[in-house]
Amino acid sequence: MQTASALRQGILEGKIPPGTRLTEIRMAEQLGVSRATIRTAFHQLTQEGLIDQIPYTGWMVMSLSAHDAWELYTLRSSLEALASRLVATEIRSGGASAMSTRIDDAFGKLKSACAGGNRKQIADADFGLHRTIIDLAGHRRLAEQYAQVERQVRIYIASSDALLDPTTIVGQHRPIVESLTVGDVQRAIRAAIDHNEQEGEKLVAHLAALGAH
């Protein structure tokens, strides 16, 4: 649906900031569609977790709270640790050099984005690396579960990366990539968990501090 896609893109790119109150009339006028079309798009994005429907008030772009960040990083930690175990196990078997190549390629895009300093490109490449690992796991139900929170994860990653110097982001991901590409299963699991927990706790603390003011 084009209307939902346009709204989703605006939210993910930060053009429609978190906490923005949305009205059917205004968005219908801006996008040149009917209110019914906007309402359908709002409901779709609500299912994706990008918009909250406020009773008797209307619609609002999701704001990432400290608790939201905690839920997302603990969930990601579990899902990505499983994906890392499956990928590293397959690579260790010796028959999956193409997997290592795809991981290296995704990591290369992240390094290039960090060198360029564009925050949107960094967040996109950061998510792309993690999504590559999920896809390579070859676990359909795992991929489906990840897809359910994928858009929220993208906002989470953008929020987390915004707190960091781009030069440090590459170093955060290097242990994940190195352990996977050599097929070190236990180190890959630990790297996935450590990355999510360490960076997640930073974001939770930042959001909690904002909420206290």
C-alpha cells in the first residue's frame, strides 16, 4: 500500500519525528488521498508498532521509552544469539563460504557508512548487517518473529547509533563478524549477547534520564 509505505518511510527516516500527533484530515491533505485510505494506513502501521492509537485522542508516532528499549534489546539478544549460533555452526562445517562473504559484504557497507558519517546510512547499514545474520540462519520462524519487530528495531538502532561516535560503531560489530566468519560458535553467541546488552543498557539509561527531566 503506497500510503502506508510513504508514512513508514517518513517515520523510519525521521521526517515524522517520534511523538508526532497525526490526524487523518491533515495527512489526507498532505498525501492527496482519502481519510479512509489514511485510516487504513494508520491501522497497518499500528500493527507494525510504528504508530500508537490513543483512545479518544487520535494517533501518535511511537516514542521509544526506556522500557521499550529494554524490551527490544532483550528480545534482540535472544533472537540474534540463536541466529549467530546457527550461522556459525554452518560456517564451521566448512561448506558455507558464501555465508562469510555475505557477512563481510554487509560489514563493509557498515564501515563505509561510518566513514562517511551520514547517520541515516549508518543506521541502515547497521540494521542491514544484523538482518543479514538473521536471514543466513535459515530458520523461517525466527525470521518471521524478527520481522514482527523489524521496524521498531530500525528506530531502536537509529536511536542507539545517534549516541555514538561513528568510529566506535565499527568496533562494536567487529567481534560479531570475526566470530561468525571463522565459525566460532560459542564466541559468536557471546558476541551477539554482549553487543545487544551493552549498547541496549546505554540507550535505556539515556532514555530513562530524558524521562526524568
